[in-house]
Amino acid sequence: MSFMKRMLSSVGIGSAKVDTVLYESQFVPGEEIEAVVKIKAGKVEQQIDEIYFSLHCNYLVEGENDHEERTTVLEKYHMGESLNLSPGETTELPVNLTLPYDVPLSLGRSKVWIQTGLDIKSAVDPSDRDVIEIVPDELMGGFFGAVEALGFELVDAECEAVRPGFSNRLPFVQELEFKPTRGDFRGRLDELEIIYFHRGSHLEIRMEVDRRARGFSGFMSEMLETDETQIRFEVTSEDLNGLADNLYDLIDRYC
């Protein structure tokens, strides 16, 4: 192996390349991702000490005049086995990665992706990025379906940074904003703001009911931001039957 090849490899030129191929591109929270990692050696022999993966998401931090976008790591995964690659050699390895239940849905500007990397001593670590789509599972779909059945339409969704002191594994929560476009709550409510926490067996819901101002007293309530009511409850799969009716009664109580 020439000195020139070793030097170029140390800065990433002629080094190994990695590509993770996913069998699917759409997943639900908690699902297992099946993939294959393809590694192609470069022009020199190299030892790969570790193959690692990380699950990323972007979120917004509110500033004085605008929102700053940041990125956080949701989960880390490792394949501990080391490999010795001869020049030009290609190898493929199967991999299974389990998504956390609190991975955000792919709504609005929220993006989720998997980063794959190779740990190569004395060289620039090659990497690969694959964007995936996260959609509601049966439990989440049942809850959102019940909200929509009451005449609410999803109009906005953002992953937003939590305030200091807020107890959460991640530095953000995903907030969904629904507007009443039809049904009994049209004209009675301005919006529903929903934050959800998927706990695997159930959903923990925090719902803010924003009442529409009526008359002077309603106007004053809106000015003082006392026209909003926060409700907390849980939803399990057993609750899905008749959930729309129960939600109606709950929201109607605070209108």
C-alpha cells in the first residue's frame, strides 16, 4: 500500500463507502425497520471498527423574531462487529432497527431520517442518510379519526422545543392544530391544539380548547388568554369504540 493512497484515504478520498437500503420507506411508531447495509471498500485495505446508526429529527425553537431549526438524535444503534475490507471488496449486512414510540409523525416541516456511519480509525468516517416517513399507527389513527369525525380539520403540525422544566425525554413535542370546519363546534371554537405522547399501550393526550370570543366579556377573556382550557386524558385501543361520542361530550363541556 503506497503512502499516497493511505494519505488520501485518511481524508476520505478513495476510502470505503456505505449505503443503507431500506425495504420500506413508511413506518409507524414502535415498528421494526428491516434493511441491508452495503459497504464498498475503497482503494486501500481498511478496518471498520463499528457500524453505527442514529435516528434524527428536526424541530423549531422560538426566537425573538423567528423560529430557529435544530436537529436532535432520537435514538442510537450500534453493530459492534468489526470488518477488514480488502481494496475494492463489497459486503452486505442485514440490520433491524426498532423505532421508538415517541418518534414524531411526518407532518408539516417535520422530517425523520436515519444516519448510517462507519467507524474507521485514522480516516474520515463515511456516512449515509435516508429519510423515512412516519405515519399514525392504529391507535393514533383511531384517535385522530375521532377528532376529524367531529368536524375538525388538521391545519398545522410542528415539532416545537419544550420550555425549561418540561418533563420529556426529547427536547421537543409535536403539536397538532385542528380547526372546526363543520359540525356542532364550528362557530363555537377557534381551534383545538393537541400534544400527544405515545406510551406504547396508550396515548397520553394534552388538549387545549380555544373558545371563540363572544361579546365584550369574551373579548376580554381572549385578551387575557383565559379563553383556553387544557384537558388531559388517556386513550387505549379499548377506548376507540365510541371515542368520537366521548370526545364530543368532553369538548362540549368546556365550550
